[in-house]
Amino acid sequence: MSSTPIILGIESSCDETAAAVLVNGVVRSNVIAGQDVHRLWGGVVPELASRAHQENIVPVVAEALKNAGVTKEELHGIAVTNGPGLMGALLVGTCFARSMAQALNVPLLAVNHMQAHVLAHFIQDGTDRIPPEFPFLNLTVSGGHTLIVLVRSPLDMEVLGTTVDDAAGEAFDKGAKVLGLPYPGGPLIDQYSKGGDPKKFKLPNPQIPGLDMSFSGVKTAFNGLVRMGAIKDPDFVERERYNLCASLQQCIVDILLQKLSKAGHSHSIPRIAISGGVSANRALREQVQQLADREGWTVHIPPLSYCTDNGAMIAMAGHFLFQAGQFAALDVVPYAR
């Protein structure tokens, strides 16, 4: 086994086709192809996502290898997202990776997408970022998942809390859709929130036992607030857009921070981190830092380029799997949980 592994990482779980090359854990390239077609439908259409992955995966992988100055024959392993995600989208990535691994006679490394988001903190890219020490708590927040994870090592993670219904990212996107904002709406909620009053509108904060969370009631309440306001005043949404966005964002961030704070205290772990697409949210990043400052905790927040789905985090997870000798069978199929 090489002491300086060269790993290709492939990501195709949703609507980004991505590939990256890591040499001994250091990023050499990180290429992402988005899918604008979903904007027409206000959300990701699984069949369209699969077709776009089929079109993008060959040129994206080729560009990642070219940018890294690495030939395919120099690869020591191929890491690929094995789930969770959209089944058709995952099949494109896993079938491509499996075929490539067979052709090159190198190990296939099956990566859990949510674990890869956590391991994005360990990507080396020439900056002076210091990865978190073990153990640490990671709040992983995306469009499909919301998790509080106890991270004991790169390959030893335990989910302490999750959402009992909808994900925080979905609450952002559905709230944006109610306001008539285009997909993806989460970043627009964040943008409009800068000019709004987060206390203008009261939204529910579900009291779920333990470290689990709920966002379904927040979505329902926000939908009712906007629709009733529009019935009474046709100009309500236009006039209150900034305040509505700020109120929704603050409600979601409050729920996340309350549970993250509770996890830190109940497990006596002073090292916290956030990851996933929603970790790009300005208010969440700022208020997690404020929480850490108040408690005397250390906090780790990834660069924006590693928050959303990307190939570098898949390659990073593959790097640790390669080091541990945890190779996947070449008949691996994705799971979509």
C-alpha cells in the first residue's frame, strides 16, 4: 500500500457532478459541475439529475485529473459516494467508479456522503486551517439531513441527534418557495435576511426531547403566516420580504444552536464544528462562533467551497478508508437512505 496515496473522489448524490484528486490528503484539484435545469422546476428532479450526471461525469473526472497533473494510471484508489442520495444519481457515480477501478485494478472506496461532510474539516489545501482534535461534535446540516454527530475518529462516528421530520435545509428552501423566490432558495433567504428584523415575526420552536430536532412545524407556520398576510394585504410579501426571511432564518438557527449547545454540555466536549450545505449560511456561521466564544469552546467551520457537495470531501473520506484498508467489493451498489 502506498505511503503517499493518490485518490480520485467522485460525487453524484444529488445535483452536482464533482470530482477531486488528493495526493496524501492534499487537494490537487476540485471540479464541480452544477445543474441549472432544476431552477425551472423549483427543486431537484431526480430523473433530470441522473441524465445530467451521465453527461457531466466523464468531462468532470477528466478535468480533475488534468488539473491535478495526474494520469489515471497513477491513481491508488477511487472513492465514490455510495449514499445517501438520489438512487439514479448515485448509480451514475458508482457504476462509473466501479468500472474505472476494475479497469485500473485499484481499490474501490465506498463513501458515506454524510461522513464525508464531517471529514471535509480535514482537507488540506495549502491554507493554515487546523483540523479539529478528536473527539469533537459536528452539526451536519444540508437540504436532506440534519445531524449532531459525535466524531471519535475519521471512521468512528455516532449520530446523537437528528431531525424527526424535515431537514433544516429543506425548511429554508420551502420557505423561499412560499415567498416566490427561485430555487435554490436557501442562499436567497440568507441574502435578504441581512436587511431584516429577525424578531419581527414569531415562529414556533418545537421542544423535542434529547438532541433530536423538528422543522416541519416551522415550515407549516411560516407557510400560514405568509399566506394569511397575503390574503389581508396583497403587498404583504413584497413589503415584509426582508423581515420574513430574517425571522425564518433566525428560527431555524435557534433550533440548531440550542441542540448543539445541549450536546456540548451533556457530553462535556469543548470542540464543535459544522458542515454540510447549510453551514454556508452567514447567520449560522456567525452564531456558532459566538456560542463557542461564550462557552470557551473551539469551533471549526469549513471554507465555503467545502460546505456544499464536492469531490474533495469524498476523496478525503476515501483517503482514510484507503489507509485503513477498507475496500469495497466491486459489485457495490448505492443505498439511498
